[in-house]
Amino acid sequence: MALLELVDIEFNYSDKELYQKASLKINPGEHCCLVGINGSGKTTLLNLIVGELRPDKGKVMWEPHVTYAYLDQQLKVEQDMPAIEYLYGVYSELFAMEKEMERLYASAASGEGDYERILDKAMKLGDKLQEKGFYSLQEKVGRLTDGLGFDKSDLERPLRQLSSGQREKAYLAKMLLEEKDVLIMDEPTNFLDAFQVEWLASYLSNYPKAFLVVSHDEAFLRKIAKVVFCLENKTVTRYKGDFESYLAQHALDLEQYRKNYEAQQRYIKREEDFIARHIVRATSARAAKSRRARLAHLEVLAEPGKEGGKVFFSFPFTHDVGEKPLLVEELEIGYTFPLLSPISFLLKKGEKIAILGQNGVGKTTFLKTILGKIPSLGGSYKWLEGIQVNYFDQDERIDLDMTPFEYVHSFYPELDNTKIRTVLGAVGVRKELSMRKMRELSGGEVTKARFAVMTLRKSNFLVLDEPTNHLDQKAKDALFDAIERYPGGVIIVSHEKDFYDGLVDYELNF
Ligand SMILES: Nc1ncnc2c1ncn2[C@@H]1O[C@H](COP(=O)(O)OP(=O)(O)OP(=O)(O)O)[C@@H](O)[C@H]1O
Ligand SMILES: [Mg+2]
């Protein structure tokens, strides 16, 4: 019996039907991934699975007693708790057992009651703790927190004092420690760096139980997927096998779909011609009418490749300013103490670079330092006069009650409505999305609205901090092209090697 089964799910947001009889099944131990373009309904499907939303039609069936964890639901946790205590909270039952064992030993030692019986009870508890891995907990938790890039001082701070990325990682760590039957994760790599993604991929590959992971990160999917669910044209198709074999099979299916679509279009055209010619003739009007009725009931296939519409990015370039746009010398970055050893490099005209590094926080801090957003702790950086930077900030906080239209307008109040709509439309935020609150948009749709503002900003230098998060492959390709065409300097921080490879002149390793 499957752990989880979705049968003929339908769900509508006021103006949009997301699924037509979508079905999905997860068996014990299956390592599943769910893919699909931005806005296709992946996050919504996860919310239906965990019961945050109810389907309009169809069934979500969990096998009784199956346990699951959903990364998004952790947001209700007590924020004053130190991170480490939060993580050890998973084992509260074992700690209670240990306490009880100690109490028993103490009472045995005090000579009260039945010594033999108490000692026996205490020893049994000790065996049980041993069996449950209690004595290797520290090592286990340590492996996890190391893998996710926590240092000791982070772990002792209350959750509310951690950066949002660190906090997400604490939730992720806790979820992994709980070892539920099914892990459900929505784009877990967005807040991880390359090393941590690697670590998570190997952790998940060895996970003895099942998971369902949504991601646009193909390199990650290649490492973890054993079953791929593809959400497309409002239905879910199951592909057994790894990501590579999914891509191959999906390409064949797409080819077949295209053939079916073309055949259907030819059929529709033929029928329409017949109807047009005969509907006015007394002798054949009846036949024409019946054919028209039949045509009206036909389930018309959606045009392939059209789902989600076009996406196009372009960053307006002002002018060149000289040969050496950026010189960094012995720069020390951090908040109270330097996070990395001093950094020195010279960026020449038109050079594009990627910054890599061990440390989870150092790269964003470096970018913020050279952009003058936080003070440096030593050394220097010098931009050539006339440099105008267009910055994509990983940590930008946006007001989710704004619509994309209002968001763009807040930066460019002088633009007229048509222009704002055009700009949003170009990056794939269609008209109906542009007037809806951001909190009612998908992750990718919100990111595209942020890029809309960037396509208006004139610049001669791009600084991009994890720009591919939330974007589907089509949007990533469009972003790649825009950066490739851009004549100015570019600094990219990204955990997706597939993205910046082939784009940058060289990589800088901190
Ligand atoms: N509360 C809401 N009200 C109305 N529409 C919504 C709401 N939440 C999401 N939507 C719309 O439903 C569609 C599916 O959203 P969902 O977040 O499930 O997509 P997704 O597949 O997870 O996309 P992404 O890859 O961008 O994360 C989107 O077009 C989105 O705009
Ligand atoms: Mg989503």
C-alpha cells in the first residue's frame, strides 16, 4: 500500500484552475521529486498534501500512522529558544528517559526500597537508550550542523537572532533529525551554498525513508531523484528512474504530445472548414450542425511549449568607464571579527566572475561590503568613478501585501501604467498576476517581479546574489542570456555551477 495517494485532484484559485484530475502516489522509501514551471502549482500541491489546503475535488489519502514533516510548517516554532536546544528537542523523550534512569540509580544508591528491582529497571532504561542511539546523539547532531555550515556560536543563539538563511537551515536540520516516514520539502536548496547542497544531496540519497522534494535545481535533482513527478498542463505524470532518464522519457513524451496536438489541430481545421461550407446549405446544414456540436465537446490540447508564456530579461547598459572598474585590496569583511582572510583582486573591464567559498555567510557579506552597505574591517575597495551597480539582493525584504505593479511603481513612480505592465509582462508576470498581492503569487512569480525592477535600472555593473533561486529552467535560460549579452562587469554568487559555468571568465575562491 502506498504511503500517500492523491486521486483525481482538482483545485482552483478564484481565477485559475491548477489541476485536472491530478494523481500521485508515493510508496515506502521512494525518493521522489516534483518538477514543473513557475506557477504550475507545485507549492499548492504540497499544501494540499499536508492538509493546509483542501482540494475542490478528488482525494488526498495518507496511510494511517504514516508520519511526515513539511519544511514550511516549522514557522510556528518558539523563537526565543537557542538553536541547539531546538534541535535536541527532537529527542525530548530520550532525555526524559535518561532523567528517569538517573533518578532510579540515585534511589538505588540511597538504599531505599527494593535495590535489585530498581537497579534492574534503571539498567533496562540504559539499554533502551543505548538501543535508540542516545549515546551517539551528539555526534549525530554535530554531523548535521557541520554539514549545514553552523558554527558553535550560531547554535547557542536564540533562533530569532539567526539570519533568515540560518534559521531555515535550523528548521531543515530538525526535520532531518526527526526521521519521519516522508519528508516534504519545497525548494530546500534556495538558502544553501554549493557545499551544503552537496551535503544535503548525499544525506537525502542515503535517507532510508521516503521524500518528496520540489526543486528547480537540476544538478541537485540529478543527485537525489529516483522517481520524478512532472506537473505540466494541469496533470501529474510519474516517471520512474533518475532525473536523466526522466529528461529522456519526457522529451519523447513531448514529441508525441506535439504530434497529437498537430493532428488534432488539423482535424479541427478540417471540421471547421466543413462546417463553414455546409452550415448554410439546406441539404447539409444538419450534418454541419452535428459536427459543430461534436467539435464543441472536444477536449482541445494546449499548445506545447506555450505554458507559462515567454520570459525575457535585459539589463540596460549605460557606458564604459575605464579599464579597471573594481580594485579590492586586502579587504577584511565581517561584523565584529573578519570572516575570511583578507581579499585582494582586480576586475578588468567587461570581466564576469563567480565568487565561491566555503563559508555560508562570507559571500553575501563581501558583496554588501563592496556596495557600501556594511563597513569593512580593514583594507580597501575602489570602484572607478562613474560605476553604477545594478544589485540583486538575496536578502531583499519585500512587502508581500504589494502587487507587482505597485512594487515596480514604488521604484519608478514616473512610469505610466502601460509601461509598467509591459515591463512585468516581458519577465513573465502576466497582467492578471501583476494586480494580485505578492503573497498570492508563487515563489518564481515574485522573483520575476523583482527582476522587472532590475530591467529598468540603468547600470554598467551587475552584482547578483543567488539570482537563480525560485526561477524555473526557462527563466534561468533567459537570465543567462541577459547576463551573457551584458557588456559591463558582473559578479555572481550562485550555488548553481550549471548556471555560472560558461558565463563567467573565472571563479574567485574565498
Ligand atoms: N493565495 C492565492 N490566491 C490566488 N492565486 C494563487 C494563490 N497562491 C498561489 N496562486 C497562484 O497559483 C499558481 C500556482 O502557485 P504555486 O505557488 O503552487 O506554484 P509553484 O509551482 O510552486 O511555482 P514556483 O515554481 O514559482 O514556486 C500561481 O500562478 C499563483 O499565482
Ligand atoms: Mg513554489
